[in-house]
Amino acid sequence: MKKPIIQEQQIIDTLEENYMPYAMSVIISRAIPEIDGLKPSHRKLLYTMYKMGLLNGNLTKSANVVGQTMKLNPHGDSAIYETMVRLTDGNGALLLPLVKSKGNFGRVYSRDMAYAASRYTEVKLNPVCSELFGDLDKNTVDFFDNYDGTMKEPTLLPATFPSILANPNQGIAVGMASNICSFNLRELCEATIMLMHDPDADILDTLLAPDFPTGGELIYNRSELKEIYRTGRGSFKVRAKYEYDKSQNCIDIKEIPYTTTVEVIIDKIVDLVKSGKVKEISDIRDETDLKGLKITIDLKRGVDPDKLMLKLFKMTPLQDSFGCNFNILVEGSPIVLGVNDMICEWLRFRRSCIKRAIAFDIQKKSEKLHLLEGLSLILLDIDKAIKIVRETEDDSMVIPNLMKGFKITEVQAEYVAEIKLRNLNKDYILKRIAEIETLKKELEELKSTLESKTKINKLIEKQLKQIAKKYGSDRKTEIITADEIKDIVEEEIIDNYSVKLFRTQHGYLKKISLVSLRTSGEQRLKDDDTMIQEIEAQNSSEIIFFARSGDVYKIKAYDVPDSKASLLGEFIPNLVGLTEKEEIVGMSATDDFSGDLVFFFENGKAARVPLKSYQTKTNRKKLANGFSSKSPLVEMFYLPAETEMDIVLFSDKDRAITVNTERIPLKTTRTTQGVNIMSSRKGSIVSKAVPASDSGLKNIERFRTKTVPAVGATVREQDRGIEQISFDV
């Protein structure tokens, strides 16, 4: 049997020879857009359509365009067609669509709405593309060979407006990505003009906020947007727009965030309804048609639509964040730029294009002037020119003889020699050389513009104003401030009802509504598990768990799934994220954090802490150092406000002491060690602490002392007269 051939290679060499070329190819030639706002695949497709005459021509089959694009883009037809689909006005993915379409191209807001095959659809370039290809034939950008060297294609398109920010663009490369949002064209052109005159200008009052083709409402946060404009990184929130139809008792959603789809929203709402987290909805359906997007939500009787939408904004993609990562290629290198820097970089690129176009015009006009100046010399003696041509025996000597006879250049002589015999008259030549003065003035103006940054800026400004007027439109995404949004208070958007919480010895928690509890049977528990705590609470209550380590964990009751007596319940460590070594030793529930907590420790000390000490402004899930961990916790009790209770402490040496909670001073520090209540005798420790009514003692007053600390009295057989029962908190 032959052994496999294994060739050893240094990992560094593999990365350098195999991985790096692939990574650079994806970054430079595929995924990251350039300053003209296009990726290579976009540019190849649009340039092909431009060369096909589809800027001013009629619609043609998409399959035709796809086939022609393969001359520049060596990919399969499906990949090229998918690129085209996103550029069309039919798909709606772009704020400023570049391709006019006819047929079904799907919709950007739908995941499942498939576009038709390329043989059924038709396309041409939208008029705005004339601004992308303007002066392309004037050497404004460089050209390079296509993949097989049979054609030339542009490295960039000389866009006359900052198209990089006019349309949303996303790309995932190797080790980096790009996610660019779109801005309203009118605002963008105005902001560009402002930055052109002052690169440090604050454009936030001009370029108000991003604008998306799917509309929606953008929640305006000036500091967030300022950071995005400065660094090119950050995020902002966009939410859906809805209307309430009172006659049908339904909500119609007609605009959604750009980052999601109709199907994702509906699936999420259906899941919430099935899980019981949303109970106000009777039906939801997709009513999208030729008129546009529409999600209809039928409500149950008496439901407040605004409160329901607040709930759905919080729990579904009806409100979503757009993460900005303005990573673009500048001269072949990826760089993350803020909005201001990106516009300034486009201005630098645009000035370069204009200078190259002016230089091209100067060259062409200079060549024409040179020819006409030679023609003007012929005017001095037309007969002489005719004579030279007629008397020259050898055809190859016509040009040299004209050069010699009139002292003109070879190019001028060639031009004269090519004039038809019928045009060798004074009238024709006078009409032609009349252009000389006009050409000289034009050349003087072009050279002046080429050397003046101010004149170039005026030309850019004029073009931007024309573009804004011709192609600009009103904002699609409405801007709303945080003040206009009602705060989403969790207690307002949940169903609140009375519940009972059950905690078991093995760390399970059940939340059972009182309505369900009335009809339920015996509580089901795991083998050898026991119920150790029962608390009455509300679904909006905050549940506080105390771990043996001294840390405290908090969750909302509504975050705990509703249970039944026949179920085991939820494992507490999974609910709050406990480590394997942690153990819950106490639990409390509160709505307003009133009252106190009383802790009893093995060393005989007791501490009393107000429950408000565990209240936080933010929704923190864990509080370190929730109580003293100097000695192990024996038991803890909740003490309602302005109440007191007798507690009996038992030691492991069969001694007991009765203490009233009033004798335990209140401390605001959570980690207080408290005061001594039961003194140690012969190394004894406190083994149990129970309310006096559950102590199992006949006479608790026998164990009450005038002063504390005290060792307590011995528990005799005759003292144990009351059957001990379980204790509820």
C-alpha cells in the first residue's frame, strides 16, 4: 500500500504564498467599495451597460446585459444577475437606484420574494448614471486591461457627486468589513459644498441623519451621529412606522428598518405569541402587494395599540440598530473614514478628475488651434498651395513641399493636404480660421481654471446644485428625537398578575399564577428534593437571590417562564448565570424595595439591612458583596416596613435564644457584619434560625434574655411541645 505524500511547509510561507494573495484579492477586487461608491462587480456591470448604449437607449433583456458583462467579470451569470438586481429601482435596495427595471426583481424588505430569471426581466441605466460616466472619454480616470486583455475598463468612474454616501453599501472581506449607510442626496450635496469651502465645518445641521430607501423613523441622537461623522464607526436606531385602523381594530405597518425583512418580523412576533409573552394579538399577516409593504396585526378587544407597539419595538426587529463601519478603498488601501473625511476624500478625487478633463480639453483645442493656424498661412497665397501640390511629381513629397513652401509643421501640412479641392477657396478657409480667436480665449480660460482651485470648486459647486435640483428628493426616513418617544417602561408592557414563587432545596424555581394554583394538584418535585420557600409576588416583581459567596443576583419575575404544579420548574443557576460552585441560600421578591432584610450567621451575629440598598438605577443582574461573607449565612428573613418579629436561634449544642428584630440595629451598608446575638459556648455555632411561631417551643419567653449577646438556654424535652411546621417567607 502506497503511503500518502506529505509535503511539509512552514506556516509562514503558506500564509504568504496562499492566504495573503486571496485575502488581498477579496479586499481590493471584491468586497470593499471605492471612492466612486462602487465595488468592482458594480462598476463592470454599469460600464458594460454604458458601452451597450443603455444610458439613452431602450430597455434590453437582463440576460443580454449579463452575457456582455462576462467579458469584464469572469463569474457565473447568477452572480452577475444578483449584482444587477440590487442596483435596480424594482428591488428598492438603493436610495438612488442606478438601473431602471421592468419585471419582478424581488424586494429588499422581503426574504422570500424571489426575483424572476434574467430572461424575463428588462433593464437600462437610470438617467442619474450620466453623472457617473460624465467626461469618461476625456481621460478623467485610468483604464486597465480586462482579465483576458481583449478590452479596457475604468479603474473608477468620475462621479460628479459623492455617490459613496448616496446609497447603502455592505461588504464582508477577509479580516475586515464595510457597512455604509445612505444619506439624502439634497442634504449630501449641500453638505459637500459646505465642506468644500471649510473642511472643518460642522455639517450635522445640514446633513441631518442617514436616509434609507425603506423609510422608517430614525431615533435622533446628536452625540451618536457626531461620533459617526467623525470616526466612521458607531450605531443608531431605526424603527418601523405604523398606523392604527380603528374601524378594523388593527395596526398597519408600512415602513420597516432597512436591516430587517417582513418575514423575520412576522416570525418573531408569532414566536412571542406562541410563548405567551405577547397576548394582545389575535392575528398577523403579510398584506404586501403592488402598492408596497404592509404588515397587518389584528388586535384583541380593548388593547392599546401604542403600548403594544412599544412592546414590539423592544422585543422584535421592528426597532433595529444600524452599525456603521465606513471602510472604503482609497488608492487601493482600505481605510475607515468619517463622513467629513469621506466627503473631503471624494472632493480630492473629483478635483483630480476635473483637472484631467481640463487638460484633455486643452490638448485637443491646442491641436485644433495649431491646425487652423497652419490653414491661416495658406490663406496668404492659395494659388501657391495649389501650384505646389500640382507640380509635385511624387505623392510622398507633397507634405515636405508644403512645409517648405509655407514654413508650417508636418501636422499642419498633412491637414492642408487632406482638404478637398472644392474647399480650397477663400470663403471656406476664412470661415475655418475665424475659430482661431475663439479657441485662444477658450484655451486661456481653461488654463486659468486648471491653475485655480477656486474656479474648480465653483465648477464642482455648480454641478452639485444641478444634481440636487434634478435628482434630489424628500427624505424617506423620518427623524424623531428621543423626547418624542415615550419611555418603554417594562412594567407597562408586560401582563401583571399575582403569582406564587416556590424554591426547592435542589435549586429549582416555579412561578405559578394564583389562578392556575387554585386548580392545580400536588407539587411535583425531583426525587429527594423538598420545597423550602414560598413567596407571594407580582409578575412585575423583582426577584433577588442571595448566593453563599455573598453575591446577589436579580431578575424580573416576568423573565421566569410561567410554570405549573405538575412541572419541575426552572433551574435557578441557569436563570441567573451561576457558576457550578455557587449555591443559592436565600430569596426575596419586591415591587418597591420597601422593608428590611435580616441576616443570621453561624458566628451568632445578625445584620439588618434596608432592601433599598439592593435597588439600582440601571438594570444590573449581579451585585457583588451583597451581604457579609465573614461567617456562613444560616438564614435570612424579609421584614415588611414598620413591622417586627421574634426569631429563635438554635445552636449545635442544643441551646436557643429568642430575639426580637427591633434589637438588631439597621445598617445601610450591605456588607455589615451586624451585632452579636448568640455567644459561642465550647465552640458552638448557630445551626438554625426560625420565626418564633415555627420554632416548636412551648414557651419562647424562657429563651428571651435581657441583654445580648447571650449563650441562650438549654432546650429541654419538656420545651418541645409544639409540632414544628415549615416556614414561608
